[in-house]
Amino acid sequence: MLKLSRRQFVVQSALAATALSFGARAWAANKKIPISVQLYSVREDCGKNFDAALAQVAKMGFDGVEFAGYHTYSGKAKELRQRLDDLNVKAAATHIGTGSLRGDELKKSIEFHQTIGCKYLIVPGDGDFTHPEKSKALAETFNQAMESLKPLGMACGYHNHEGEFKKDGGKTYWDLFAERTVKEVVLQQDCGWTAHAGLNPVDLIKRYPGRTKTTHFKPTIVGDAKDKKPIIGQDSVDWASVYQACCDFGGTEWVTVEQEYYLEGKTPMECTEMSLLGLKKIIG
């Protein structure tokens, strides 16, 4: 048996540790963030036949779905969980009202979403967000909800549109909300709306590291660019840079495609699939 001196052992151990560290970094660099779809993208299909709509987006290759209502599964958490399991898709997040984060409604929200395996409870808008006084109380609502959600491995968060970037006292309401809430409260940036407001989504991801647990990639045309189309990879947003920021700074667990505008002659389902394919082409 070959015997190593203490010096040789230390050197070789260090080399091994370096190799492992490099391997871990390489694995992390190659790891893909799972992609979900905000079901609002295909809302008419969901309204007509929710089961069929779920099956269709699963067939496209989405890893998960973000809910905007539960249609025929309202109040039927176990049945919905079974449906998701059958389709091999996850509940990436849900969009719910602020009232669902308060009091007894929060308890009901927790029970339902724990059953379907949904970790993130996201509010997609609240008029109080941009109110000079009420915005403070709204932020506290999220902080209080987190006291119940954090021990369960869940979190609440807020989803922006364009208005959240209006300013109060020199700071945007988005920044004020971030400052007033604990770091576990998710800042679900809709990067399309951010770009539409004239801001760079990458800057906001970097400004609040680890808080972009879930985010929206919504194809957006900025200005009157005639050569752009509302499809990821054909629009105005530099999605490659945004995705990289999600990997490097965001702590992002879900990238969610939201298709709000459609090409003439194409259905919402077709456009949603085109954006998914465009995103996959970008991230490789």
C-alpha cells in the first residue's frame, strides 16, 4: 500500500476539494430553472375545458403551471393534486387576492395549497400597493403572512405591473415594498411589464438578490418596433440576460411564461407554445 506523507495528503485533499467545488459549480451552471406557464395565458381554453387545457400545456413540455383560478377544481385540492400528478406537472405558484393572506382565509389558503404542492402564494395586484399610506399596511400584511408560511416552507409575494414603478418620495413603490417586507417575501417580477416601464429587469433582480424565487417572462414589444413580435425571442426583451440574472442572483426556482398578446391567425395555445420554444432555444 502506498503511504502518503502528511504534506502529500493535505495537497491531494485540497486538490480533491477543488475538483469537487469545480464540479459543483459546473453542475450549478448547467442546471436549468424549471419552466411553468401562467394559465391566464390560455384563460379561454381553461374556461371551456380546464382538464383539457392542463393536458395540452403539459404536452407542450411545461414543467409546471401557475394558477389564475381553479375552475372545476375550486375547493377540490386532492382531486387537483391527482390531476397534476397524472400529467407530471407541478404547481409552480398561484395568483390569489390579498384577502387570502389574512386571518382564517390564510389558514384555508395554506391547507389548499399544501395539498396541491404549491409553495408560492402570489398577489397579482392590489390598489393599496401604490397608496402613500396604505402601502405600509399592505407590506405588513405580507410580513405577518410570512410568519405562518415560513415554517411550512411556503412563501407569499407580489407581482408587478407598470404602476408599481411610480415614485413616492424619490423611491418607486416597488422599492418601498421591498424595503418594508422581510427578505422571504417574494418579488415576482413581471419582466415584460418592467421593460415596458422603461426599466431593466436585470437591475431589479440584482438589487434584491434571492427574492426572485418565481418570475414572469412575458414577451413584450417596447415602443413601436415594427420588426418585433410578442413571442419570446422575437420581442424587445433581452431574455438571455434576464435568465442569467435569475441563475446568478435571483435564487429563481421557477421561470413562468405568460402570453398576454397573440399573433394574428394564431391561437393562445399556439402562441404560448411558440414562446416556450423560443425560451428553450435561448437557454439551450
